[in-house]
Amino acid sequence: MAEKEKQQGLTEKKEGDFSEWYNQVVLKAELADYAPVRGFMVVRPNAYSIWEKIQEGFNNAISKWG
């Protein structure tokens, strides 16, 4: 697994520093970028599209209960 992560350009292992690994995955996938304001990230269009699909699936699941 570690060799595969190195090939993908990740410096952290998922089992190690999960937060740093997650940030690397998000940046490498171009889902977000760092904002000019410290501590903030800007969500890119593909990430927002994924978020909308998650909401749609969740809303469909909830509507079946009621």
C-alpha cells in the first residue's frame, strides 16, 4: 500500500496522519485549493458536484421514510 501511495505522490500514509493524508488527496484530486485567508479552502466545481450528488442521495433516502 505504501508503494502505491508513493506512486500517487502522497507523502503521508492513511494510517499515519489521516488529516494530512486527506488534505493531500483533496489537493491532488483538485477538489479544493487553499484560499488566500489562512485556514480556509476553496471548494472547486467537481467537489461541489460530488456534494450535490451526496445531498441528492441522502434526500432520496430520507424521503422514503416519510
